[in-house]
Amino acid sequence: MLLNETKGVEVIEKLRHAVSFLQKARGLMFERKKNFDYALLFHLGRESRARASIHMFFVFFPICVLFLDSKKRVVDKAILRPFQPNYTPVKSSAFIVELPVEKSSLVKIGDLLKW
């Protein structure tokens, strides 16, 4: 479960962790929109802008992407389109959360998240 501690609301019930190299490399590639009813959490290991850069190749629907620092505070937020070649967050990030676009209004930059 992904919670917005700042607002005291549940963002989304299902949460999957992308920890291994293969899980991070695959991400949401080839996922079907109808199956994307969860948040995908990437553990980057340390804060970095370059390591937090992502692409949308072979992701066939728009998503909301949250970039969090090591304290799990949202430092950047973006709605990314299918096949967008690159997005680099404005600040260093230790975690990335990919969400269905419909959940984007539940989180703002500066919010503290918990899982």
C-alpha cells in the first residue's frame, strides 16, 4: 500500500517493488493498461539525477511518475507519454514511483510518502 502521509490518504492499495536489475530494466514495458492497477516502486540505492532518468519505450499508455528523495519526500512529479525518449528529474532521487494517471491528483511535490 502506498500512503500520502502529508495528506493522510491512501494513494493506491497495490504496490510492487522493482529491486533487481531485470525488474528495473523491464519496468512497465509491454504492460497492458487494464492490468496497471498498482504502483511500481523502483529502489535506486542512492540519490542521483542520472540514475533516476527514465524512458517510456514500449509503454503504451501515459503514467504519472513520482521522484522521491531518500526520506521519501516527493521532489519531482511528471505525467509521461508513451514512447517518450527520456525524462530526468529536476532533483536527485532515491526512489521512483510509477502510478496510473488517475492517481496523480493525490500527490504533490513536497508530500511525504510511506509504504
